[in-house]
Amino acid sequence: MDDSAIEPGASLLPGTRLISHRLLSRLECADLRWQLAKSTSVPSRVLQNGVRMLDQRSRRTKKLEASLEVSALVKEKLESFLPTVRDGLQLQLRSCQTPQFYRYDEGDFFGPHRDNYGRAHSPAEVLARKAAVILFLNDGRHDAEFVNHDAFEGGLLRLYDVVPGYPSWTVVPEAGTIVSFPTDVLHEVTAVTRGSRLTAVTWYV
């Protein structure tokens, strides 16, 4: 098969463009889910020609307005992972942007895209991004059996040309696992078919 997969919590071999590691405990994730359940949400936008706009043909998900306390807590955790990404991906990284929180409900997805196209008309904060970081806050299942009521089906992270010999590589989300890859990597989130997918996302600059 051309497409391969990384099971929850696994690590990748050297020479890839993807780093995976466990960052949070399940208890910490459960607390964050409880905190985020109180957050309001707005439809997520996409960046087109330097302008952020709604385009549900390419992206359908919700951005959660997390509290300052939750944002600061998660940012501290994400900053602790920066040296690992810097050394593993051999990128010059200095800091972490403010994390963003997303919920993908049934039918939500994010089509193939790159987080930094390097286009001159992109906002400065986008052009500064060197490594994308995704922290999974609940479990994704690739079968019909749920481990708990907070799990979801679908919502897989699929990346292209990050592992030598494999045109695409699929990450099965697990609560507490973090993945990072260069911002020029083409990737997508497949449609959620059951439950809700929760993530914290940031970029190292």
C-alpha cells in the first residue's frame, strides 16, 4: 500500500519529516476537554490571497475561544516540546505562537493544505511559521469500537511526503500525543464520521 499509518503513541525513525511524542497525560487531556466544553465557538476560516475568509468547501471546523488560563497552560506545555522539534527537524526555532483550539464535529474536515506557502502577501505571523504542532486532546479510532465516550471516528491526520518511501502517512490521534512537521508539508484532516475531535494547534517560529 502507498499509504501507511502511525498508531497512537508511536515514534518515527530518523530521516522523516515528522515527530510524534506523548506530551500530556489522559487526566490532563480530560481536564482540558472539560474546560473547553465551556468555550464558545466560531466557524474556522482559511487564508486566501492574504485574506481570512469562510470557505466550507475546503475547511469545516470550529475554533474554540479558550480562556486565557487554558491558553497559557497549553502554551507552556507546547514550549517545553520546542527543543525536541528544533533538534529533530533541524530547524532554527525560537518561540511558540499562541495556541489555537479546534473542534471537528461529525462531517467536519480540513482539505489538503500547507500552513506556510511562503507567499509575500501572507500575514507576517504566517510567514514566520517554521514547524506546525498539533496536540490531540481525545482519541481517534480507526475501527467501530470506542474506548470511551470522548473518542471519535474519522478525523485522521494525513500527511504527504514526510516519510521516505511513502507518498502519504496517516496519524491516528491519541489523547496527549503531539505531532510536529515543517510548515511546507502538505496535509489534511479527513472527515469526522462520529463524535467530536478536539485539538490544540500552534506553530514554532
